[in-house]
Amino acid sequence: DSGVTQTPKHLITATGQRVTLRCSPRSGDLSVYWYQQSLDQGLQFLIQYYNGEERAKGNILERFSAQQFPDLHSELNLSSLELGDSALYFCASSVGGAENIQYFGAGTRLSVL
Amino acid sequence: KNEVEQSPQNLTAQEGEFITINCSYSVGISALHWLQQHPGGGIVSLFMLSSGKKKHGRLIATINIQEKHSSLHITASHPRDSAVYICAVAPRRLAGNQFYFGTGTSLTVIP
């Protein structure tokens, strides 16, 4: 058990809908990372938060947004969903930045029908 | 152009064999991570490297910053090592908080 909790585990929805994925980091970790893993693109970095502030942004679509709350949990919001958004979404946490080991949640499998 | 290249893409080994997976990257980095993803999908971070060599049990990871190359070695491989191994780099020019990923090496260890 990594100590990182992601909910829900599975999500099935329709095109055009909006969903929210939730991540609770390991106790004491200030950084939260979000990643997308699709069959054709592999793992991609989406966004990183550190202690409530956005620190780094990757290939995150404008339809996607995230935030980290004062209790350090984070949410990834995906809107106007398209078929191509179907993927595994992982959250990871670490103490600090890229030079710290990351602990991954079990992922949320999103299916857009 | 992919900033991170892994080889081989697929690898099948007999139990007990010594395994090497390679990762080459094209950018200056602040850190390199090796990840393991099991068939069920879960990801575990194996190593973070910024220089030199690290060892954990039967796993050894090395990095050569000048040559922009890292290797992951598995000694005395076991069927439970069957997984996808992914190399990830944090580019220095991007303040070191983003990551580029390799496409992964799928390892199957046969009993």
C-alpha cells in the first residue's frame, strides 16, 4: 500500500460529461502529481501541485483542471469529455519536487462511451 | 521526437538470468526515475537517480550524466519481476518538476 488513495477506481461516463477524480496524498507529502496513461500514448505528465500551489504544467488540455486543497488532497476535473479521454489517471505524491521518490495511487480507470 | 528512449521494448528471460534495461535521454536532467508497473496496472517507484549507482535487493540502477544514459539491472531474475519498467526524466530546463516518460520495457520472466 503506497499510502496514496485515489477515488473512484472506475468511472464510466458519456461524451460531453464532466467528472472529478480525487486523490489523497501520503501523510506528510506536500506534492501531488497527476498523470494520464492511455494505450497509444503511454504515461504523460499533466500537472503538479505543491502545498496548494500549481508548480508545473505538462500536456494538460484546457478542458482539464486541477486544484490542491488546504488539507492537501487534490482533485482533477475533466469536462466536455471525449472518447479519447478514456485512460488510466494516476495521482502520485512526494515530499517535494522531482528529486524525491513518488508514491503512486492505484489509479482511476475512466471509460468515456 | 521522444526525449526518452528505452530499449528493448520487449524482453523475455529465463528465471535466474541477468537482465539489463536501457534508457537514453536527450535533455539535461535534474533527476531520473525508474518505475515498475505490474499487469494489474499499479505503479511503484523503484529508484530516483541524479548521479552514480543505487542498489536495492536484486535491482541495480546506474546513470551516466555525461552520456545521458541509465541502466536498470535485475540479477537472478524471477517470474515475479514480470512487469513493465518505465524510465522517467525530469528536465532541468523545466524547473525539474515535469517528467518525460519512456514507452516502457515489457519484461516476462519464464520459470
